[in-house]
Amino acid sequence: TINLNDIVSDMEPMLRRLIGEDIGLAVVPFSGLHDIVADPGLIEQVVMNLAVNSRDAMPEGGTLTIATSNVADSPAGELPGAGGCVALTITDTGCGMDDATIARMFEPFFTTKDIGKGTGLGLATVYGIVKQSGGEIRCASAPGKGTTFSIYLPAGTTRTVETVTASSTVVATGNGT
């Protein structure tokens, strides 16, 4: 199991260098945060990708806030388990996004950045990691109002893993390359 507070705390010096001096970083850890079952490297990638997008949305400077909390359930109750959820919230004071951008933001290769400035894979990767970790992600944004990404991951010390058992064995045969 991992604790999101530990992940964010360990990343804080690197995040400060990444976002630059014109952007303030506020880290708001929740005391008594539940653990989650997730790959720490992948969770770091989620935080990093969202921090980079926030930085790029604030070319004139601003504030990036990373907060954690325990919640009873995800907003629409999609997450399984009775242990509740851990929320990771990343908010910026940047340019924000319109509804058309929000509707496509998780599509692979979709980007609003200039040619050569982005691949369009950052948010698609974030979405994939969150889903793979058993979580949900929400976005609230409006032009000129900044953006908030809220990630909900199931709290707990173990995760049920489905096993697939083959009912028959397939043997591949061949005679060369």
C-alpha cells in the first residue's frame, strides 16, 4: 500500500523546480489519510503530468494546489468497496478550458498546445493510470477560471484481482519463423 501524502511530499522539491519560480505550489495533505493500493511510480506520473499541464496553463504565473482527503465515496458512487476513497485534487489558477476542450481532453493525441509543444498523451495517460488503479477522475474548469482535477482512488490495503482460468489449453504449432 502507499500513502498519497508521502508520494506528494517526496515529489514536492522536484515539482517546485518543474513549475518554475513564477508559480506558487501549495501542498495540503490530509491528516489521517487512508492508504491506497496502487503503483507509486504510476501515481507519480499522474501528479507530474497534471503539474506540467497546470504550469503550461499559467504562463504569467499563478498557483498550483495539490490536496489530499478521505471521502466516503466518489461523486457518483462508482467505486467499489466499503472502505471509502482517497481524493487527490490538483487545482491551478490558469487559463482554464472550455466545454469543447473538456469533452476531448482524455483523447490520445488531442492537444491544445502549439506544434512541438505537446504530444496530447499527458491526460490520456493520466486517465489510463487512474482507471488501471481502480479510480475515477473528474474535471471542473472554465475559461479564465482555472482547472481542478479530482482523482478518487479506493482506500484499502488489498484489492481484489480477477483471475481468468482457461477452460482449454491452446497449443501453438509451427515449423519456422
